[in-house]
Amino acid sequence: MDEKTMNQEQQEKVTNDEQVEGSNESVNEEQEQHSDEQLQKQIKQLETEKEELKNKFLRTQADFDNFRRRTQKERENDLKYKSQELVTEILPVLDNFERALQTEVNDEGSQSFVEGMKMVYNQLHQALGKAGVEEIQAEKEEFDPNLHQAVMQVQEEGYESNQVVEVLQKGYKLKDRVIRPAMVKVNE
């Protein structure tokens, strides 16, 4: 082989090596660029997941706070109205006491019995008052469907329209809750 051919081969080899190096560099650059893109995608995906988890945590925290407030309010109401069931059972007894005390007695022995019954009635009434039970005022008041139950409508002189004329059965409230509305006659 002559020197000229050898030089040409060496130049071709150098050119080939440069091309391989150039292509290797471009492949390396492409791989780095591809790797950077993948990392950016992963970062975005992780940021999205983080935001979703943060929102989920905040919603769960708010739900828990609402639950805690609701149960606290229910507990307070339970304590406030703990005697409601007992009061509901006692109200008919109170009505019967009132009816019994309205009967007239003529002899002295019966009179002392009625006085004893009045004392028991007053004690029962006071005990209910201490528990927060109060009678709903209805007679000559304006009809209120939240407090009164209209059983009849009448036309009476001396009463305004929608005014309670007569109470047929007393109504009661426990603190601010109506236990039993008053049954009333209302003027038209």
C-alpha cells in the first residue's frame, strides 16, 4: 500500500470517527433532553398528586370539624331537653289534677281532701317549673300556629280577628321547645 492510500484511509477513518463521535454526542444530548422531559413530567405528576392529597386532607379536616360541632350541639340539646319525655308523660296527669280540682264539694271532709290535692298539684307544678316547663299563654292572645292548635273557629263579639277566644287544653313549652301546643278556639 502506498502512502497516499494510507493517508486517505486514515482521513476516512478520522472522518468516520468524527461522525460517530458527533452522532454519539447528539444521541447523548437527545437522551439528556428526553431524561429532562421525563423528570419534568414526574415533577408535575407529583405536584398534582400533592395538591390532590392536600385538598383531600383539608376536606377531611373540615368534615371532622363539622362532625365535632354537630355532636357537641346534639349533646347540648340532649342535656337541655333531657326531661322532655318525662314531661310529656306527666302533662296528662297535670290535666287530670286540674279537672279534679274543678269539681265542687260541699261537705267539710271532702273540702280538706281537695285542699290536700291542691297542695300536691302546686308541688307538681313547681317541680315542672324548675325543670323549665312553662304554660303557653293563649287566652286573648293572637293566634300563633307555632304555639296554638286551632280546633274551632267562632264569631264572638269583643274579640279581634285571629284572636284566641277560649283555651280547651293548656299548652306547654320546655325551655324554648313546644312540648304540646295549646288547643284553642279562635275568632274568625
